Amino acid sequence: MKRALISVSDKTNIVEFAKGLSRQNIEIISTGGTKKVLDEAGLSTVSIEEVTGFPEMMDGRVKTLHPLIHGGLLGRRDLTSHMDAMKDHNIQPIDVVCVNLYPFKETISKGGTTPEEAIEQIDIGGPSMLRSAAKNFASVTVVVDAADYSLVLDELEAEGETTPATRQRLAAKVFRHTASYDALIADYLTDLSVETEAETLTPTYTLKQPLRYGENSHQTALFYEEPVSTSFSIAKADQLHGKALSYNNIKDADAAIRIVREFDEPAAVALKHMNPCGIGIGQTIEEAFDRAYEADSVSIFGGIVVVNETVSLELAEKLSKIFLEIVIAPGFSEEALAVLTKKKNIRLLQLDFSEAKQGGKESVSVLGGLLVQDQDWLDENPSKWSVVTETAPTEEQLKAMELTWKAVKHVKSNAIVVGNEKQTLGIGAGQMNRVGAVKIAVEQAGDKAKGAVLASDAFFPMNDSVEYAAKHGISAIVQPGGSIKDQASIDKANEYGIAMVFTSVRHFRH
């Protein structure tokens, strides 16, 4: 008689699976809570203790780590020496293993979990059995996912055994599963240990959805999410309407929500191709959007809009008049949804903003490696900025500096933002020299540049940018400072009566 070992934390459909195995005249070995569930369903099972002759102990920590279990899993049926050893030591083969693991991820995802509680959910016996069975997939069918129960039963009923290809595929799935499980544990304990330069990095992600294609139609792409992550992420957003997100949609949406979290007041961000094209703030979310739209009413076409308050009917009517790929908000009124869902292709995403202010790590792949850094998330205090010119900024200019400084850190470098205390007016992004970015931003601002503020993500290596800005009416500049030629820029600002402030913080974004 063939034997199966079943020990699961998640008991979804386990009774039906066990009944299917029993119909194939497969004897079932089981443990603890799983055995109780199967017995109550009328199934005949054998306990682990009956197999090993050894009781469970240490609160269940030790029960399956035994040669009579692992010998039955690892023994090669094609080697006479293995089969002889099994016979000599009264080890019976185990042909099917169905195991899923203690809920470590679910435990650490809950608020208030103590390290002691988390550690108790580190499964030892389960991964050991899975790995033993998966290593011996030539003879053993190993199942870690309830989604595969029907596949295994169908093959058993049709052929009396599973196919080699199925056993290999299921074994690969097991090793992915245990690797991901161990990666979560490693990450959790690393964080507890406050280790900042771990010698290996073991990130793990869960497939959220396949994408139609990547940046371009000839590139394949998948969207994975962190198994335990902040609620403020595109991976956690609820899509209320519209077709599936594309690769570029996801990248742009992520860039947009990073910007909007900078603001506590009602704020709206319009974004295109990873750069903001308009940012506005106001007393109401409708006013904020009007200002974001006015900042660049051309580039917003086909872009993304994110707001940090619920979309009202009034705002929805404004949005519906523009071709937009995505609208992201913490909520939509019923009336707003009624208006916006009339547009077939617009994607509406509802996002929890409660964790918006959190930072953390971010990574980007390079050929042959991965770059990891802290997010560019600082609680900067404008009162600590330094006025370096003879002319000090007015209160209105300081407010404009705050807005443009928050914006420029999210523009691809070299980055320049021209704006006032209510909105951006011109944005120069991704230029190979800084004066080129200044020219683009100032040109876009047009006549509105007169009296406006200019923010630069890094210092001015020459005074030409200051002179160009001054000649086009810029009244104040905020920049990090730190160039060996800072004094030349300061002198040029003094020559034109411009106020200049140094933040002492650079915000490159590549």
C-alpha cells in the first residue's frame, strides 16, 4: 500500500484531498490538528507516533524529525542499497507529502506581534519534510499548495501515479516556497538585529499579476509584490474600474504617490513618464487639482492624477473632461464613481493613505546586481535652511520654496522646478546640464516666472543658471549648496537682488 503524509496549517480543501487519496487505496499518516480534522471527517489515519514510536514533545517542536519519516521520504526506489537499508531498519516508503507551513507571514503582518510570538511560528519540521520529499521527486509527489490538489488527484485517478513532469514541477514549487519562507524569517530577524550591511540579501516577492508586456510590446513583464509591505503602495491599491494596469502604468503610479505623500494639505499631482507635470495645493482638493492642471494643461493629457483626499462629484466632473490613464485617491464618492466609470478605459485606484509617511528601503536592478538604498524620505525643517544672500526671502517666497523643494526631489536629475506657494509653474527634467534644465523650466513657466521661486535638486556648478533665472524674473532660489563655486552663484544672486537659500541636502533622482 502506498502512503501519504498530510500535515497542514491551512486546512482549505484538505478533507476532499485526503478522501481522494483514500479512494486510491493510499494510507494516510497525519499529525495533531490535521489528524483530528481528518478523523472527524470519517477518514482512517495513522498518527506520526504510530510510525516513529516516539511521542510529540516540546510543544510539538519535535515530532516529524525522525529517520522513519525522512528515510521514507529520501530513500531512492531505484537504488538497491537504499531499499535494503529501508528494509533493514523497518522504514516504509512515503509516496505523497502534503504539507504547508506555520503562518509566519500572517503572524508578523499583524500589529503588535512580539518576537517570541513570531519565532514560535518558524516551522522546522514542515520545511524539512518538504525539502526531503522534493529532493526525491523522482519517486515522491510533494504538494505545498491547495491549488494543486485537483491536479494530483486527477493524475492518480487516471494513471495510478503522478507523471514525472508533474512531480518535478511540484518539487520546484516547494523549493521556491521554502526559500521564500526562509527569506521572510531571515529578513525579520535581520531587522530585529539591526543589521545594516548583511552579507547576503534574500528578498522575496509574490506574483500579483502577469502584465500584457513591459515598457515596450516586445518585452515580457510580471508584477510581483512584497509579501509583507506597507498599505501605501500600488501593489496594495484596490482597482475600482478600468482595464488592467500596464508596466508603465505601475511605474508612473508609484512615482505619483511618492510625490503626493509629501503634502499634508489638500494636494493634487499630475504625472507623465515618471516626472510630475503639475503639482497644486489648496484649501480644497478641487482647488488643488485646478492648480495642478493649470501648471501644465498640455502634458497632463494621457497622464496620471493622484489626490490625497476623496474625489468628489465636482472633482470627478473636472477629471472626466480630460483623457487620463489613472486616477488615484484615498476614496471616491458614489457620485464621483458614477461619473468616472462612464469612461471605459480610465483606471480608478483606491489607496490607503494611513501609512503614506513611512520610508524604508528601495532597490533597482542593474546588469548582474541590485542597488539598495534608503528611500529619499527626510523630515526637512525649512527653519534650518540658510539664507546666503543679502536679500532674505519673504514669507510668501519661503512657502513657495517649500512646495518647489518637495517637488524637485521627485523630478529626474538634472532637475529644476519653478513655482509659487500654490503650484508648480515649470519643470525641467533629466537634462545633461543644469542650465539646460533651468531654461526648460523657465520657458514652460513663461510670464509666470516673474516673481516666482526656482528650486534645484543639486548645487549650481556655475553662476550661469542664476543669471539666466534672474534675467527671466525669478525672485528667489532654493538649492542645496556645496559647490566650490557657491560664492560665484551667491554674488550673481546679490547682483540681481535675488534671495537664495541653501538646504544642505541634495536630492538627485536617477
